[in-house]
Amino acid sequence: MGIDSESDIAADLQIGPTTLGKVRIYIAAEGVDLPLDFEPDEAEEIAEELRAAAERARALAAAPATKGGNGRIRRRKR
């Protein structure tokens, strides 16, 4: 499965500080409990990446679709 593949898997996501001064991203799904601990600086980098990805996703969703020569619909790059 890649970053652009859809999935029917449902998971819970929790984010918060630990008592040791780390930032924990905790993912729980059927049969999976995954605690991921990061230094505060690393967590800020992740937050910046999330914001940038959200901006790109909005731009892709807002871009008008164009029809290519093979009948497939493509998004116009900006």
C-alpha cells in the first residue's frame, strides 16, 4: 500500500506529551497499538509536513480536472 492508496482500515489517533518530555503519536487499530515518541523539534517538523501536505491536497482538490488523450481524467499541474 502506498501513500496514495485508499484503505478501509479504521484507526484511532491520539497526540500528546509524555511525562518524559516527548511528543507521542499513538495509533490504535484492530490488532495494532503503535506508540511513536518524538523529540519536540521532530514533532514540529512533522507538524510542518502535515500543514504542507494539507495545502497541496487542497490545491489538488481545487484544480480543475482536464481530460487527457487516453480518456483518463487528469489534474492540471500548477
